Amino acid sequence: MPEDRTVPLLDRDERDRLTARLHHAVSGFVEGPRSAVEEADGVFEEAARHLESALTHRRRVLREPWQGASRAAGPESGAETEELRLALRQYKEATERLLRL
């Protein structure tokens, strides 16, 4: 599994598309303040949806190794302890990254 800090939450094309839409909203404020704010609201809503989807996927990826191992192995073994140590590190990195947003 790649390190969490190297996996972008949004791919570059999606991030660029949302950024362009936001700039369009901002640049249109003088001519249509209400429509500019409505457009910015839509961009924010879409970005939040993408972020929620990315976080749900990331959580699923983080859970797979340690939940599957604990079901299969029974009592904690040395190998399972190492998998859990790695899982904890990945959760810590992912959570710290999220808190920096």
C-alpha cells in the first residue's frame, strides 16, 4: 500500500476542474453576485462530495489488512502485531493529514 501522504485525495484533473469553476465564480461576482455565490456553493458541495468519497475509500483500504488478519489469525501473533503496528502508523498519518486541511 502506498504511503498515505503520497496519495492525493483528488486527482489532478478533478482538482483543476474544480479550481477553474471556483475562479469562474469569483471572476463573475461583479456582473452577477448571486449567481457567482451560487456557483461557488456548487463547487464547494462537489468538492466536499469528492472528499467524502475519497475518505470513505481510504478508510476501506486502511481497514482491509488488519480486519482480515484478525479474523483469520485468531489470537494475536507476531505477524499480526506487525500488521497492526503498520495499520496504526497509517491511521496516524492519514488523520494528521486530514487535520491539516
